[in-house]
Amino acid sequence: MTDAAPTKDRRWLALALLAAAQFVVVLDASIVNVALPSIGRDLDFAQEDLSWVINAYTLFFGGFLLLGGRLADLLGRRRMFVVGLVVFALASLAGGLAQSDLWLIVARAVQGLGAALLSPAALSLLIATFAEGSERNKALGVWGAVAGSGGAAGVLLGGVLTDALSWEWVLFVNVPIGLVVALLAPMLVAESRSDAAHRTFDIPGAITVTAGLSILVYALVDAESAGWGSAQTIGLLALSVALLGAFLLIESRTRGPLLPLGIFRLRTLSASNGVGLLIGMSLFSMFFFLSLYMQQVLGYDAMKAGLSYLPLALTIIVSAGVASQLTTKLGFKPVLMGGMLLVAAGLVWLSFVPVDGSYATDLLGPMIVAGAGLGFSFVPVTIGAVAGTKPHEAGLASGLINTSQQVGGALGVAVLSTVAFANVDQFRPDPAALTQGFGNAFLIGAGFAFVGFLIATFAVSRRDSEAMKGVEAAVVAA
């Protein structure tokens, strides 16, 4: 069910509103990175606990995304979008006012919960607002540009705000944006929800999948410190597998499942989620290791490291716009294939960074190539992830692709951190050893991206991709 469709001009204003909210969600996953040293000093964090300022957000965001998408379908996508924004804004305010390490970690966890409620709702509202074809592709191009550049912009703004004001402002900046968007949403965005006859809520499924995903993300983000072969990591991964297995069993037998398993019969949706997982594994790690290389090896301060991401962010914005046009002309499959090849090429190039590297000669070129790859892959993988779904499944499909990317990001950082720091003295890190480790991590990340290219080539349906061109042709003919 959808409210009366907004006028054409208001639809683009609605898109600006939805994209702004998603930008803040993505930005907040990275904006605290360069502020961590200041946060640690002010709140007396133990060094081993400081990473939980980032991990708490990732854990709750990744763990609750699927539940957030289904709640949006059943209770109303605009309603959950607004609720998520308010939770996110208030948690940001609480985080900025934090007086202890535990206070800040809890606030970041609640931020992640708010993000998990609003993010799939925002994407499904975009899908409901714009008809399939040229206009939706353009809207997804804007979405991809804004969301894709959020990671780079987070590092940039984190450096600027921390240096110019204080670390608290990397959280305070979310408050006015979140509350203003929440106030404007009812005026600009039409409500929509599932028209399914049985709108029962699958509580056992919700509990098992949320617990399973949360434990999986926790096991991955803590694997480097606990050890991959430790009883903790192996036990948590086994518990996660058991919970997710129980979830699949529940979904196969319940009348109103949280995740109808039949959705995975859509070949392109399943393949696109696989590619989304690999995008997260390769590119989230790139941001993480580039920041460490610039600060720990090249000696950049927070401001300089942040500003170094500006060309990357601009490249993502431009390439996502181009990708939306190419998708309309060529279909989304060839654009996705090209994007994943560019990501792989950029990461291979980055794997050669030297210990005495120069930004102009060693970083700028591969960052632009990888950024172009992100723009070219983010838009078509989102289109593929909702291809063939019914209107009442929009929130579910949106939650799935977001979950794939978030779990991929956590898995990629966990695996590649183990590779990067395998031969590094944690107490007296040597720049040469760090550089070698980062290079190895970039190379394996390129391998993840190439596997994504293979999935896009052999598993994404060419017919579904071509159908996108057919829709556009029909619109033009009409």
C-alpha cells in the first residue's frame, strides 16, 4: 500500500532527503576513525577497547538490518525511516555527551540500531517512489554517489571536525541533520507498506536471525585480538551457524516468515548479494588500511589524511552518475562487471605502495581507479539486488543487500587485518613491516573483488539485465 504519489519535483526532493539520511549512516561508520586517539585520551579508554567505538556501531547495524527491512515492509517504510532517524540522532547526542568509555560504546550501539531501522527503509522508499527504468536508475545513481562517497567523506570530515573543534562534534553533527530530515519526511515522502494479507510478525525468526548475525559480526570484528583459532572465535562462529540454521528451519515452516526463502530462487538477487558481500570485503578494508598507511607510515596528521580522500569521494560521485546512465543503455550486468574489474585493478595497484610513498605518485592514481570501480559497482549491484522482487518485498530486499555489504565489511577487515599484522610487532610497529602487511592485504582484497567479477559474469542473469533496457524502451515508446 502506498500513499498518493508525490509530484515529479517533490519526488526528487524526497530523493535528496533519503540520500542525505543514507549519507549520514555510511559516514558514521568511518567518521570516528581519525578521532579515536582524541577519544581515547579524553575518556581514558584502554587501548584494546578503543576499537569498540567502531565495532559497536558495525555490530548493531549489521545484526539488525534484516529485521529493520522487514519491520519497514510490515509497519510502514516512512514510519520506520522516521523512527530510525530519531533514534540515530538522539544516540549521536548521547555519544557526544559521553563521560565514560562504556557510555560512548552503548551510544554507538544504539546509533547502529537506528541506522539498521532507517537504511533499508530509505532504499525501499526510493524503489517505491521511482518507477523501474530510467528514472529509478538516475535515482539509484544519486543514491550510489552519496552512499559510496560517505566512507571517504567520513574520514575527511572526521579529521576536519576533530582538529577544528573536538571529537564530540563528529557525533553532534548528526543531530540537526537527523532531526530536520525526520521533520521533513512526512511532507515529502509518501508512506508505503506491504499489502500482504497475513501481516503476522515472525518473532522466533526475528530473534534467531538477529542473534545469529550479531554474534557472527562480533566474532569477526574481535577475531584479530582473540585469535582465529581461539575457543572464543570458534565457539561464537559455531553458535552463529547454529542460530542461522535454526532461523532457516523456522522460515521454511512458519506461515508468515521474516525471510521468505523463495526469494533466493531469484538468481540475480542471490548473485547480487554475493557480489555485495565481496564489495564490502574488498572496499571497506581499503578505507581502513589506507587510513593506517597514511598516518602510521607516511606520518600524516588527521586533517591531511582526511583531505587526501577528497579526490576519491569526487570520483565516486561522478562514476556513480555515469553508471546510472550506462545501466539504462547497457543493462546493469556489464556495468557491474566493469566496476568489479576496476576495484580489483585499483587494489592491485595499491599493493605496491612503498614505505617512502608519495601521495601523488603512489596513492592518487589507484584511489581514483578503485573509487571509479565503487561507483560503477554500487549502483548496478543495488539494482540487481531488487530485480524481480514484488513491491511488498522492497524492504526485505533492501535489508538483504545492506546486510551483505555490512557483514562483508566486517569479514573483510577481520580477515585482512590478520594478514596485514601477521608479522608486525604490535608494541613497536616497524613502518617497513606495516607497509608489507598493508600491501598483502590490498592484494588479497583485489582477489575478493575479482571473485565478485566472476559472480557478476557467470551468475547474474543477462535476461534480467536486458529487461532493464526493455523497460526504458517501453517508457520512451509510451
